[in-house]
Amino acid sequence: MTPEFNKVHNRFKFNGLHFSHEDLKEVAYSLIKEGEPYEQVTGDFLIDWLNNKDHLFVSTSGSTGKPKEIKLMKQAMVNSSIATGNFFGIEPGDKALHCLPSHFIAGKMMFIRALVLGLEIDFVEPTAHPIFDYDKVYDFCAMIPLQVKHTINSIHNMKTIIVGGSKVTKPLLQKIKDCEPKFYETYGMTETVTHIAVRRLESKTAKKEQYFNALQDVSFSHDDRNCLVIHAPKLVEEDLVTNDIVDLKSETSFQLLGRFDNVVNSGGVKLFPEQIEDKLQPVIDERFIVAGEDDATLGEKLILIIENPRDSAESILNRIKHLKGLTKFEVPKEIYIIDKFLETVNGKIQRNKTIKSLIK
């Protein structure tokens, strides 16, 4: 029997205490009235979740476009929680750490998973370096890569950590290899009620996976652009066509190649900025973007934009040219220096806006 959105699991605990549906309303009002700003946002969300409406509105992050409000059905959020619980083997009474902001879908869903699955959830301030009980054993946690980076020496007592929100860099992947928990990179968006596919990363206790694998009741196809089409009837009513170019292994697994709207056509050669960025990571310490710029000869030329680098553009280009595994087409034709990337409110790089601000 599928749980309903207006029920609270009898094993649910919030910061060590049991709360019923009605009790949780009082907690929400208290957070709004007396809490810190991050707690007030959480209180507002809980009030929305605990009312009698069958839906709520969630803001997108704005990393690939203008932020917008999306209507989500509460039962779809319950279904997403169940799919996550089944995939990771989460049981009632398991302990979870919640260190994400409640402004966006990832933070909201941590609470909903706890309410639906009966988790004992510890909610801490969602900073870049979250502070929690480092000696406590947590069965499940969701973090952004920056949080993993800052807590990498303190997460040995966690069993499963899902990582999303931005790209997991190669230096961080190397550090994860020496860690005990099982790490999973997630794929999803607000429209799909967070992740609908995950990819295991290499750690001491797990081997890495090349392909993202679907959660239950989710399948994939692609359109004539080779962009991913998501079939998830328990989450969204209609098929969701994305701009993510994929190599589709099966109906339930794919490799992510890059964004269709980011592809650079340089002299007839299609270049995927995301793949080139992966190759450049070992020789560039700062944040950077690979993109295309109009060119009279090539149509588009490949460019590199770096945020406040310590080295000169000439020195960086020299390192790039000596990088193994990089084709001649993947060497940037020009390097731009920028003081600061434009970001969304939750710290994601606004790629298109940053590029447009630089290339008039």
C-alpha cells in the first residue's frame, strides 16, 4: 500500500524527537517565528506540505535558465521518496543527515523522505561546511560537491551519500576513492522531483559506474537530437524532453555527454564543452567554463573562461597543449579572464549569462 502525502510515519523523528502531523505544524510555526533564516524557510515549507492541498510550488535553481515556479503534486513527491528508499535499501528508523537548504527541491525532499520512510533526521545549518555529529553513524545523506569537499575527513561514519547540484570534479573524485561511504552522483531536476537516476562513484567500498541507472518506474529514450527523454509516470504526467545529450545504453541507463545548447560546432567538428572541461581539470585549479564564440572562419571557435586565475593565460594555454588525451580541436583558441562568475542564489554557475556578459 502506497503511503499518502498527508500521513507522517510513526518512526519519524526530527532532531531526536517524535512528532505527529499536528505536532509538526506547531514546530513549523515555531521555526518561522523564532528560528534562524534557514529554519524559517524550512518552517514555511513544512506549512505548505502539511496543509490540505494536493500540490505545492517549488522554485527551480536557474542554472540553465531563468528561475521559475513549478507546480508539483505531493503524491509525486511521496512516490519519489519511496523510489529512493527502495533503491538504497533505506528502512524505517534509519538515521539521515539533512544539510541542504529548504529553498529548493533537494532540501525539501530530504524532509519528505524522512516523513514518508520513517527516518530519524538531524537537520543542521546548510552551509558550505556543515557542522554535525561526526561520531554518529548516518545511514543516508545528500550533499552538494562543495560540502563533500569540506567534510571529506569527517564523513567516515556515513553509509550512503548522494551528491548532486553541480559537477563532481576530478580532484574530489580522487579524494572520494579513499573514503568509506558509498557515494552516488545523481541526475535529476525540479521537474522530476529530484533524482531519477544515479551513478555509483568509486570509493573504498564500491566500484564506479560509467552509466546512470534509473530508479524504479523510470525509463528513458532519446529524440532525434540524441537528447534524453524521461518516462516517469509516477512523477510527471507527460514524458519530459531534456536538452541533455546522452549515450543510451538501455531503457534504464545512459551516459551523459553534455548539453545540446552548449555544443560548439567548430569547422564542422562538434565539441562537447562538458567533456573538454573534464579533460582540462588536472591543469586548471580555478573554476572555468569552455564555450563557443562566433568566428568568421570556423563558424564557432572554442574558448576558455577562467575565474581569477593565479597563472597567466599564456602559462595555462601551454599546460593545456601538453595535456595528453586532448585532441587539437579541443584546445581553446582563446582564453578569457573574468573576476567572478555569475551565480544562482544557491551557488551554481550561471553559464549562459556569464558567457553573454563576457562576449558582447
